[in-house]
Amino acid sequence: MRETDQLFYDENCPMCQWYSKKFVDAGMLEPEGRCSFSEVEKHASSGEVDQRKARNQIPLIIANKNTAVYGIDALLYLIGKRFRVIEKIGRLWPVHQFLLRLYKLISYNRRVVVPNYRDSSPDSSTPTFNVRYRYLFVIFSILVSAVIAWNVVRFFDNGAVYFVAISAGWAIYFTATRLTTRHRTWLVLAGHASVTMLRGAILFGLSAFTFCFGESGMVLIPMFILFSFFDMNRQIRQRIAHMGLPHYYYAFWLFSLTIASLAILTLFILQ
């Protein structure tokens, strides 16, 4: 019988590497219990782990047992070693159902949330492509980005018009790429683009803190806007190259960005 719990993480997922290490640092998992997904196969052959399920939900083999728990149940089990109250709350049916769907939303999309730029080839730990959860992820990212952007631009004169211009730029990009790409490839690209959008919106949202400094803080807003655009530009270029798509998909992005920027600049000059 094994003496330590064994958590199998996706070694090609930077986010998975990070949080599995944090369990070790927090004393919830022994260092030797942190295992890469490449070791799952031998446990699958003995019947301890369902390899297909493990691709989508991280497996944990509990010490002194021959069965595994997966996904949010594995995480709650480890958290419960230090915080029993959190585990009990997490296992309440309505809370558990919410956490389960949130976990799946992240897990099915983990390769686009934080890509591994060093190795883009699929492997045994690559999550199953789930169309429903990809659409949910894209919609969620768009809605959150829209809320953040609106709560910044509404403080400006003609803020609603700026918001429409930004939204139109992204709409042009999503439409142009959809018309020139197969559905599944577009969904992968849309996932990467929505993460890029969300990152840009968060950086743009940080400019709201400048309002705390009155008029003197307003001079910092252009810096945040430029930083947001530069980061989005870098992200979209890297992600398109990561997917191995032609360079004109990046040209679509530059075109969309130019249209939105010219519209905003024109409105700013005319006001």
C-alpha cells in the first residue's frame, strides 16, 4: 500500500505546474506525491486511474486506497487537509455543482488560458476539445471584458461611443477570422483571442485607480491604455504563431485594432 497521496498534473500546462507545486509548498501534498501525467499510464493499466477521465479532471490516488478521485473532488480533498471547513462547504451540493462546472470551464480551456509556447504538440494529457465549454469560456471572457471596459470608459465624455468603437474592433476580428477559418480551428483561435481580450481589459481596468488621484492621475490613463494595447498585440501574435496559423490572421488583428483606434482618435479630436 502506498504511504502518500499521488496527484498527477499536466506537465505541459504552466498553470497546472504552478498550483500542484503550491499544494506541496502548503504541506497538503508530499513532494514525492506530485507526479507528472506521464506516470498515469501505468496506474491506468492496473485499473487505479481512468486515463480518459484524467485528461480532463486531474486525478488523485489517495494513500492506502486503490481508487482515485478527480478534478474538484481531488482539490477539495487536498485543501481539506488544512482547511476542513472549506472542504465541507465545497461539498455542499449547490456549491459543489458550481465548483464542478467552474473547474470544467477552466480545465477544458487550460491550454488556451496559459499556453505552453515551448511545446504545442498534443499529448496524452491534452484535454478533450469540448465545444460547449469553449463557447462558454469565450462568452464569459467577452462579458467580463465588456463589464470592465464599460466601467472605465463611462467616466469619459462620449464614453459610450468609445465602448462601441472598442467592441466593433473586436467584432470585426472575430467575424473576419470566422469567415476564413474552419469552425473548430476558429474556436481554438477564439479561445486564445478571448484570453487576450480579458488580459487587455484587466490592464485597461487598472486605469480606473488613477481617478483616486484626481486630475493629476488622469495623465496616467494613456500609459495604461498603451500598455494594454501592447500586451494584447504581443499576446495575439504569440498565440497565432503558437497555433501555426498564417500571418494574415495577425493582419486581421492589426486591421481591427486600427479601425477601433482611428474611430476613438477621431471622436477624441472632434469632441
